[in-house]
Amino acid sequence: MSPSAVAITMFASMLVLLLSGQRVFGAIGFVGVVGALLLWGTGGQELPFNQAITVMNWYPLLTVPLFIYMGYVFSESGIADDLYRTFHVWFGPVRGGLAIGTIALMVVISAINGLSVAGMAIGATVALPELLKRGYDKTMVTGVIQGGSTLGILLPPSVVLVLYAMIARQPVSELWLAGVFPGLLMAAVFVAYIYIRCLLQPELGPALPPEERNVPLAEKLRLLRAGILPFAIFFSMTGIFLMGITNLTESSAVGALASTVAAWWRGRLSWKIVDAIVRQTLAISAMFLWIILAALCFSSVFDGLGAGRALAKLFVEGWGLSPWEILLMMQLSFIIMGMFLDDTAMLVIVAPLYVPLVIQLGFNPVWYGILYTITCQIAYITPPFGYNLFLMRAMAPPEVTLPDIYRSIVPFTALMILCLGLIIVFPQIALWLPENFDLR
């Protein structure tokens, strides 16, 4: 059997297993191990074993459970609620101000947790009821929460970028730095859209009534002190990292410790909360560990087959496509797959083929990782599979219907595609920070 036939067989087998409802890591790892044994005999069993050792020796992977833990501490202890009340008081007098404050909340949660799920949960349970109670348009605000929550997989410490780094064999620190400006750009575009739309249609996001605006300055400052705590922890953690005092893993440990001390100091850290935090952290961390292990096993088989070189030859010599045409075609395939697959399955299916091809075509693999992550953000809010659509439907009040949720994501999907286009045209938006700050 030719290498291309083997690659097609492996892809088809994996898709069948995924569509049958098997766990992602089980389907990917099973196909990788069986493929290795069939191709290279009993010696192929070394592939999954060697990848397991690679994962265990990959020191930056320790950042994943530490950052996840830190995000759950802020969420479960109620510190995130304090932050939203701060935004409520300070942004409320502006038309659409609470929706703008919700985007700011999502940015902070993203900078603490690195997952879309945490921002979505906090936005749907804390922000959405407040926004609806104050007369905000339900379609617009559900879009705000869904779009804003996707920032968690682009801004550092993005867990999705950790997975990409492991599969693409790129430095995590460079990928995290590359995600900063694109993430802030997307947040700024969301804020500009909300402000302009509420300026043109004030009924969508009314300002707070005068009786709610007249909060004494002392109360405003008290809320500001309470809400600024997550910012202080994040910037202190990032500051000692950028100054070279700590490395990446040590900074994540500092952040986890600081968040725990802050929750304890505020009287929010009961044994029940600690138990919930630890259980959730363990569940998410174990899931990612198994997925990374399975993905590396699968990709190593493709490396051995030379499938990446065969794909490059087909596109460049067979079809005569230019490098930019190939890049656009790859992004289009990501968007189409993202409608039906989750981000992890999508990455594992195509990364073994696309990343070597991207490097061969002369593109920066760190920059391409940001393009992939933005495509994942689009996939998170795109029917029929979009994770955030399901989460919003599960957590939203009864008056927010499924058609409302689907309509709400249209402008935010368009804004994400706009940002994706800007980063394709202007790669330095993503590459300036990693090129000017060497954190390895």
C-alpha cells in the first residue's frame, strides 16, 4: 500500500471512530498505535512509548494545570463576580457599557485561565442575567458573551496554543507572545462594534438609569480595589516573567499561589470550594495530557510516512498553486472542518500535514499557529458543532431561544474573519512580540 493510501485509510478510520462517539484521545491514539504496528511491525510499539516519554519530559506542560487551577480559583471563589460589579459601576453610564465591560471581563478571565469554557461559564452565569435585567437586547448580549469567551484560546496562557506547540514542535513562549496583540486586536474590534452599534441603536444597550449611576466615589473606589485584584495578580506574574526573574513554569506557579492566597485573604476559600477547584483542574488537565499523547503518536506516524512532503508536491507541482493560494485553501479547510469537529480533533487531523507544508512554503509556523487558533475561535461559535452554542443554550435563561443564539453569532463571526484577514495581510501583528522578546 502506498503512503498516500495509508494516510487516507488512517484519516477515514479516525473520522469513523470520532463520528461513532468515541473519546477524542481514544480514537486518535488507537489509530496511531494500530497504524504504527501495521506499518513497522512489533518495532512500531516504540512510537507511542517514545511519545509518552516526550510528554513527560516536556517541562512547559506543567503550566497547563497551574493556569487552569488559577482560573478556577477566581471563578469558584467569587472574585470574578467582584470584577464584574466593578465593570458594572464604572462602565454602566456609557451606552452599551455593560456589554463593553463584559468583553473586558472576558479578557481578564482569558489572561488567567487559557480556556474558552471558563469565560463562557462566568459570562453566562454572572454577566448575562445582569445584562438582560437592565434591558439589553438578548440577541446582541448572547453574541457578546459567546464571542468574548473565545478570547481564552488566543490570549496567553492559551491551552490550545500549548497543544499546537507540542504537535508543531514550536516554543510555547513564542506562541503565547504571538497571541497577545491578535487577542487584544480582536477584543478592541468587539468593543468598537458594541459601542458604535449601541450609539446608532440605543435601545440595544441602554445606559444605566441615573439612580444607579449615582454611586458614591468611596463605594466606586472600594469596588475598584476589589475588582483590580485579578489584574494585579496577572500583571505581577507576567512582570517577573518578562524581567527574567522566573521562567514560564515558575510564573504559572506564582500565579496559582497568589490566586490561592487572595481567595483565602478574602475569606472565599472553604474546603468545599477547594475540593471543587481541585477536581475540575484534575479533570481538564488529565484530558489534555491524554490528547497531547495521542496526537503526538498519530503525528509521528505521518512523519514516518512522509505525507507532508507528498502533500506539498501535490499542491505545488501537481496543481500549480502559489504559496498564498495554498495558505488560503488550508484556512478554508479549517473553517469547514470547524463546523463539524472540535478544535483538538481538527488540529490532530491536519497539523501533521499542514505544519511541515507551512514551513516548506516559507511561512512562519508560529504565525500559522495564531491563524489556526483564530479559526478555532470561529469554529467555537459556528453551527452545527460550535461548543459555545451548546454551552450558551444550556446556561441561558428560557427567554433566550436557539434562533436567538444562532443570530447572535453572525456579526462576531464576521469580525473574527476580518481580524483573521488582517493578521494574514499584516503578519507582524502576531510576530512583533516573539521577534523582539526572546523568552526561551
